[in-house]
Amino acid sequence: MQKSQTSPGDLTAAEVLDTYFLEARARLIELAATLDRIDRAAGSQAVQSDARLQFIQDSLRILQRPQPGRAKAVQELYSLK
């Protein structure tokens, strides 16, 4: 019996990139657009210390780590605060 859908664990790194690149790109563009909207909005300086914006910035730092476990680390970040 053949699987109808391949799980990400069964894919090579290149196949994962091929499969998820456009979705990841779209999400990154949406996040960048959200941050741009915050920066352009009245009162943008006042929200720089807002915990929600700090969560986003901390999450971006986690995403830049060159090791596995980033999704878990981001999830834990949000569950701790």
C-alpha cells in the first residue's frame, strides 16, 4: 500500500525547500509588511517596547539560528511570557 501523502520527514532537504519555499516566502513578506505598517503608523515609537513586538523580534532572532529546534524555541518563547 502506497502513502497518499509524503510526510516532511520522508523528503530530502531539496524536496522540502521545493515544497515549502513559496509558502515560507509569502509568510515572510506578510511579516515584513506588518512591521512596515507598524513603522509607518502614527505612534510607532510608542509601541517599540510593546511585548508583542518584542515577541516578534525575539522570534526573528531564533529563526536565524543555524540549528534544528527553531519552531519549538519560538513556541516556548510565546508560552513563557
